[in-house]
Amino acid sequence: MSPTLRLVARRTFAAPQVRSFQTSRIAFVGKESALHNEDRAEEAERVKHEQIRKQKEGKGEWHDELASDSESIIKADRGEAGKSTSETIKELQKEGEKMANKKK
């Protein structure tokens, strides 16, 4: 056997690491649906301070305003949103009416 083949046979082959062509932008805004909202930073900061104040008082709770859309959807699917189904349906109906009135 040639010296080169012996050297290759002795070494273990390590697969090269492959870089992904996929990149993503990190967005610190919370809701994906609020990406282009100019007042989002102030709103998130206000809600965050309110949440911290309530946690210090021992009254911490879920704030949908700080969660991403994905987190809100998962929480709702699990039934952990803190609202009853009838309350949620009424809120969705009101939002639907508002959206319909905006489009007119």
C-alpha cells in the first residue's frame, strides 16, 4: 500500500460544516403584525413597566401586548389565555366590525 493511502486510511473523515444560506433578521418588537407600527416601542415599554410593577405587587399576569403573535396563538390553543371563550368571541367580533368599518 502506498504511503498516501495508508495516511488516508488512518485518518477519520470529518464532514465539513455547511453554512446555511438562510438568514433572518432579529426583531425586538414582539408582535409580527406590529412590525411597521411607529408607536410600538413606546407601547411595549409602557406595558413592560406596568407588568414589572404588578409583579412586584405579586399580581403578575400574562400580557398579550408583549407576546409575539406565535406565543399568543399557542396560549389561546392551550386555553391559557385567561379569558373565556365567549369573551374572546365578543372581542373578535368587535375587532371584525372595526376592520370592516375602516375598509369602508
